[in-house]
Amino acid sequence: MSLRAIFGLVISAFWVFFLILAGCKDSSSSNEQDQDIYPDSMLSYSRHIRPIFLEDCAMPGGCHHSSVREGGLDLESDPPDFQGDHGLVVIPFSSTGSLLYQLLFNDVSGISRMPPPNYSSYLSDPKIKAIGTWIDEGANPSN
């Protein structure tokens, strides 16, 4: 076999290896929520927001699941009505006017920042941003 043929085979094998490697996905990066990575727009309630609520607000032992409803708010039901003891807590197209979003940053009108510091850690900045973006895009729980 000539040196040119061997060189061609080595180059071809390299490209095949590279293409196979490029097509592989790291399974640890396939779940966006595990890494708190969310799109900048077009957030889906079922794909992006509901998992945050279920993981951080309505998990077993959490404050806002169907059997506890702290503040009258149930974030476990699908879709939630976003109605709490203080009225509607999500105002579509207005994250700054939504009590649910405001409470992710600080105490409001005697209500402690969520989640309470003695209960769990606060939501990550990407999760808070995702909730705010979803609210600003209309807070559609049907998508």
C-alpha cells in the first residue's frame, strides 16, 4: 500500500471519528432544567415553568401543592389558577406587577420572600428570569 493511500485512510478515519464524536450528546447536558438553562424567549409552561414550580414550590413537603396551599396558592395543579389569598398572583404580561414574581426577590406587604429561607434555598437567577420572561410573554399555562 502506498504512503498516499495510508495517509488517505488515516484522514478518513479521523473524519469519521470526529463526526461520530460530534453527534454524541452528553446525557448530563440534555436536561435544561438540571443546569438552569432556559431560552431567552418563547418559554413553555409545561416544559420550562411547571418543572420549576414542581421542583421548588409544590414538591412533597412544599408549601404550594394541592394538599397544603400556603397562602391559598396551589402550584401543583395543572394548569394552576394562580389565585391565592391575596388575589391573582400572576398578571399576564407584567412580571413586575405579579406578586408571585415580586416575592422571588424580597418581602412584599408582610409576605416573606419565596421560598422562605428556613425552608430551602432561593431560586437560581436563571429560574427567576425564566419565570419573569414567561409572565411578560403572557403567562400562558396551556403551552
